Amino acid sequence: MPTLLREPFHAGAAEGLVDALKALVDETLMLAEALLSPNRIIGEVEQMRALQVAADDIEPTDPARAEVLRSRASRIGLR
């Protein structure tokens, strides 16, 4: 018969579990929001794509500006 080794319950473990559950709930809510309003997500993706294309076009002549456009594109979904 196997013997179970039990470790004492630590407060740090509970905090980690709570943080993981909060992250799971946040992600679930964001998914539900995206499924309920896909047009907003599609619009954001179109904006990101337009900025990436513009950055690619000006990369040879103005790499600093291209980097600014890519940076803006990377932050669109974080609003």
C-alpha cells in the first residue's frame, strides 16, 4: 500500500493558488468579451496590421519611425 507524504500547507502556496485563479478568471472574462464583441477585436487586428505594413514600407528610409509604428502596434490590444 503506498504511503502518502504530506507537506505542511504554506501561506505562500495559497497566495500562488489565488493568483493563478485570478489570472484564470481574468483570461476567461477577456475571452467571453472577445466572443461577445468580435468586431472590436477585428478592428484592433486591422489597426495592428496597418501599422506593421506602414513600418515595413518605411523601414529602409526611416528605421526609427518604423520602430515607433511597431511599438504602437504592439500596444493596441492592451488598452
